Amino acid sequence: MTWKTWLLLTVLVAAQTAAAQELSRNGRWFTYKGAPIYLVGWDTQELAVDPSVDSVAALDLFKQYRLNKTRIWVYPYWNLTYHQPWPYSGGKYNLDAWNAAYWTRVKNFVAAAQARDIIVEVAIFAANNIDSATEWSNAATRPAWNKAFNTNNAFSSNASGHFTPQFYDLNGLEKSSSGRTLKDYQQMLVDKTVAELGSFPNVYFEVANEFPTRNASIDSVYPWQLHWAQRINSATPRLVTTHSQEFVGPQTKGIQYFWDKSYIDVLNFHFNEPDPNIISSLLHAAQTKGKVLQLNETLDPYPNLNAMTRQLWAMFLSGGHCAFYEDDSNRIGTSAWVTNTLRLRAHRDIVAKLNFWELSPIDAAGNELDSLVTQGPAGSNRQVIAKLGSQYLVYFWGTKSTTAARLQLPAGSYSYEWYDVRNALLLGSGSVQGGTATMAPPPTANWDADAGLVLIVKAASASGDVKPPAKPKGLRFQ
């Protein structure tokens, strides 16, 4: 071997090793540091830039409760006390310059998250303040894109007094006092975000929150999100997320524009829907596309913890990930936050009892696996994810009874366990043989129907401690 060949091989091995340490994906599941990782955490949009919060202490709490994911917004517009990406003075932003202190603060946050093995999803655009006349002209929040609130004399309100769908026009002709178009400024923000944060292995980028907000049809403006997804993908090996439905709600209008694009890794949704059966139905067609599926922002779990728990399990049973919504980072560490966080931790602890990266909600033909269960302790409410013949997880919710679960299994010996989703407590266990296996549930007093109950079934050969494979996964897998 010549020294040049040796040097080339050394470089290639080093590059492969580095790539294996980065957040990547293998089909529908994320990988990190060369192994599958199941992400559970909070959507904390302003956490990195709220001066009233000790963000590092917050990350320490994440680590303490075994949470491994958060999401931040590049421009959290609703509070002028937050650090923002552009300089702000005299009530106006300067879109032609950058706030160096802001970017240092965000990088320090991401570095602190990396040190704690916490993944950070970075939402670049969050245009929820442009799509109503009230928000667009709000002098208390002063949207940076409005010429009334920047020093750049850009951009103008439409006839309805807001800026939708104009924000998604890549060919807009209006120019700022420095000669830049809206697309120029958007590209500057994309490029700056990627340049500052793209070197961190624990980051992935979301193009836009709740695209395309109100007052815009996704059928008309979807090329905007594709354009920026492509640009991010071409500039960094980091994964790319698109909000893959029109705004929010129990629908997936527009998903077809995103699910076949090789430069999009993660399909994101805000269903505002806690019924696992509805979520499963909405995601069924996407489950064959080989993408990561996620709901990165539930409804508020503080008054609706059980409903959000159902949403959490619904996403996993659909082969995806979920994060609770937190609209005030000052609540992190409070007793209410801890109560909700313990529910997230219980979810992750139960999932960790399986080789989750081998599981699927559908069979090879694309059929849902729910029909494997013919009865259970919650009426007809159940969802299944499994590796057929090896490991099964069934989630029941909605009613409580002593009706045994019946699960169709291939020949062989199996063990089963029942878990309380509120705290991951083992409620019962036993063994069964293949065929139509019958498993009596725990006493109704031991679980909450509104939160749900989990049944895990494992083939005898699949029992024991679960350890993910530690091997390089590369950058992206279809």
C-alpha cells in the first residue's frame, strides 16, 4: 500500500466514523453515535434565548429525567426581551446585520445539549405572526419582516393587512433599502443558521413551523418549503424536517409534496388530535415511505396530560416520535413540569424494553398490524407495533374491563408483561404459546383508562436486556 492510498483510507475511515457519531436515520428511526435512538422530550421554543431562564440548568433537568430531545426556534417573535438573530434598537430590527451575542448564546446552548446527549431540532422559520392583521401590525411583538418594525424599509402589508401568502413567494419583487428581496433575507437566515449550527452532530433542521400558517393554500406555496429543504440538504449532512401538512389539525393535506423527496428526512405534523386511531389512520399512507414521522409539538399537556399521553403513544404506535409542548420555559423544574416529564420518562422507559428500531406498525404488504389483536381490556381501542414472531407492543386505552387480550402469534413460546403508562410500573406478567394467545390484564384499579395500558409480548429467543447495535449508519438511509 502506498502512503497516498493509506492516507486516503485513513481519511475515509475518519469520515465514516465521524458520520456515525452524528444524528442520522435508518428508515423511520433516528440513529446517533452509531446506534438507534428514540427521541422523547419537550418543545421549548425560546429556551436558548430567554434571559430569564437558566437554559443549562434546564438541560441538566432533561438529563436527570432521561429526556433526550428539545426544539428551539431561531426567531421566537412574541417577546422582545428574548435575544433575537438580528440587532434590535429603537424599536426596529436591522435585517442586514446579525446579533453576534444571540448566535453565541444559541451555539453555547446546543453545545451544552450535545454534552448531555440531547438532540436539538432547530426551526428556522416560524411565521405564525405574519398571517393575521392583528399579529402583523402588533406593536408589542413587532414582527421583523414588517417594514414598520425594521430599518430596511421592507416588507409591505397586503390588501388584507397581513403578509400571507406573500411570505412564501420566492419571486417577490419588493426590495429593501439595501436592494435585497424577501428571498434574499430568507436565504441569509437559512445560510446563517446552517453555518452556525450545522457543525453540531446533535442538531437537525426544521424548515418551518406549521407551514404555511393561515391564509395560504399548501397547494400553491409548497415549492417554498421544498426550495429551502433542498438548500439546507445541499449545505449540511444534518437531517431536514418539513412540516408536512397544511397548518394544523386532524388532516394531512399536502403530505404528497414532501414524502417522496430524498432531501427530506423527517415528516412533521401538528394534529391537535389525541385519538390514536385517528392518528394511525392519518399516518398510514406515510408509513411506507421510509421517512421519520414526528409530532414535535403536542397540545398543552398541563390541563390535558392523559390526552397528550395518548398522543405520545399514538405516534410511537404509528412508528414515529413525539414531544410535549411547553409554552413557558420558566415552568421547567416546577412540580407540574415534573409530573408531565415523569410521563415522558415512563414512555421512554417502556419503549426501551424493546428493540424499537426493529418494530413496524405495518407488515411487508403495508397492512396495519392492529388486526392481530381480536379483543382486549379497552373495547376496540388498541394499536399494535411489532416485529412479527419476535416482539410486540399493544397499547389499550379508553375503557377499562377485565377482558383478556387475545393476540395472534406464530408458533413458539412467549413471555408477556403489562405496564402502566403513567409510571412504567410492571403490573403483571406471564407466558403463553403461539396461536391465539390469551393474556389476562391487571386489575382495573391498577391502571387509568384515560391514559392507557401497554402489553409487551416477546418470543423466548428475544427475551433479556435490550441493547441496540453499535455500528456506523452513515448519513442517510431510505
